[in-house]
Amino acid sequence: MTQSCPREIVTPYRPIPLDVPEGMKPNEFFNSTENLNDLEHNNGLLLNPENLLLYRKALGHSTEFDTSIIYNTSKVILNPLGRPVRRTQVPENVRHVWNRMNQIIIDYMLEQYPDPAQHLVLAGEASLDATWPLTSPGVPSIRMLHNHFIVFPMDELRNAKQADPKNPNLTDGGQHSLFEKYMHDVYREFICKALHLEVLRPVSDEAARFDLTGYPQGLPSWEIPGGAATLEDVRFWHEYDLVLKGFIDFYRTFFSQVSTRNAPMPADVYFPDQVENVLLFNNDFLKTAKKVRDRCITDAKYANAIRWQPAFKQLIYRNDEGKLIVTISQNSIGNAITELLGVVVSRVADAEAYEKREPKLIERLLEVRRRLIEADLGNGIATDYWPAT
């Protein structure tokens, strides 16, 4: 029997020929319009009038299937800190188009990879707001919301080496344990009372868990009844947003109490009644905030690692039984979506190994693009690697 443990998979990539201007740090350059131009013209697949850009992941997670959509506001919002960084900040018309793109890409992945014993299929996003100190080397480089669509061959995961369970990418920098260890019951009570879900169905930790890695661990999770067909129902996407809104309310309320003892309810919460009645009158919730506040006062390194604004990973993935599951967590230091399922990706510069797998990868990406164009969701982009149509 295969041991259940987090896995570290090695993924080759072709080195990116980008010269960072003298005097700029890499993360400063990667946040620039110039770099986003490179992303579009060297790796771009499709662009639409809503500024949603589908592109190949140059530094990818998987060479089987790996693509992203970024809300590329780099030319319309020049202030990196003023750009939308979560779906709740995206205009309604853009979100509508984005959801349709999500549905088509996920449907393609499930069609091409129908067997959960053969492939791990996942799609989701991680917040990219600058919630760390700007001097931190871990500050996300492109401060614009983007999501991921990834497929891993199960054989590669089974043969991958065991990842270090203490890898910071797997531990959420110690902050996930706050929610799970000290506030498990109040977190679930709040989520249950705040979210009046009709489509999504809560599932147990065991039903949500990916057996090979043992992840996710202890996160609130929901089944998508009906699977891929339900993704064509706009009500699902409304509830997918509700899950995020509930998480944001919990996160903001907790860290406002960490920051300021007996702080008032944060402005513009989505579920004010539940915040007041469930959170701000719960002793476990407030005791935990005090623990974190007291440590921040005496432990400079710990305080510096806190992400004071909502930092999340939200994921749709297929479990071992072939059911689609939604889950959400605080974001980890690593900021990689795969680690929510216990998969750590070690990227290695190896142009030769990448180029052997590149033709099949591009073939799949171009087929996804064809389906999106057919659905009037954008126009193709020509690069040195593929034509516009």
C-alpha cells in the first residue's frame, strides 16, 4: 500500500529570457507592465475585452496540463496596490465572463482526464495582494488576480519523493493552525450560519481528503453535486463566491481583533449579523486573538510574517471517488495552489526535458483556446510558438 504523505514533484521549465533592469529587484520588475507584456506576447494564448488573459505558465506546475487566466489590469491600473486581487473586487461583467471561462476549461480537463486513479485535476486561485511587508522576499510578484488549471499524472505523484511536512508551503506559516487548532468549532459554526447554500453540500474531512497525500487537512469542504454539469449553473458560481465572502469575513474579523483589542466590527462585512453574534461573542475566538496579539508584541519575526489582509487559497478539485470538491484555506507562505492538496512543486531549469513534453502540452492548450474562442470568450494571440488561430 502506498504511504499517505505530501509529495514533492520535479517539473522542468525553459529558462525565461528576461533581463531585469539594473537597479530593480526581480519582484519589482515582475510586477511591471513591461513584464506583463512579455507574458502576453511570449506565452499568451487568448485575450478578451474584459482584460482576461489566458496564458501558458512559463514557470509551470505540471507539463501535462497547466494554464492560467490573469485579470491583466497592468495598463489600466498602474498602481500595483490598487489592482483587484480577489474575485469580490472584480466587476460583475468581468466575473461573469471569467466564470464561463472557468467552466469550459474545467469541463475540458475532466473530459480529457476522466479517471481519478490516473490524474489529479484541480482549478483554483490564491490571493495575490501585497499583505506582507514590501521588503519581504516572499511578496507575490504579480499583484493581479489569476487562477490556475492543473493536471498531474498520478504515477508521477506516486513515484515522487516525500515532501518535508515542515516545508513552509505546507504549514501556512503556522497560521492555519490558529483556525484549526483553536477555533475549529467557531469557524465551522460561522461558515454554516453565514452561508445559506443550496447547491454546495458540506462533506467530512475524510470525504474531502486526497488519499495519496493526506491533504487537505481539516478544512471546510463542500461537494459539487452533479459534478461538471453543475458548473454550467450560475447558482454554483454565486455560492462559490459566498464561500470566499464568508472566509474573508472570518479572516478580517479575527485579525482586526489581533491588531486592536476589542476592535469594532470591520466595515463592509458581508454577514454582519453572524459576525456580531457568532464571532464577536465567542470566547475561543477572542482568546485566540489575544494569544496572537501577545506574541506579536514580543516576537518581531512572528509579527512580520502575519498577513494582515485576507490571504486565501480556494480550490475546485476531483477527489479519489471522482467527486468535485470545493475547499478554502488561508494562503501559505509559498503562495502555490497545489500545496493545499499536499503537492509541492520543485521547478528545475531544464530546457531539453521541457521541450520533449512541450508539443503535447501546447496541443492541449490550443484545444482549450479553440473552445473558448468558439464560445465568444476572446481572440487568439500569436507567439513564436503558435499562431493566433
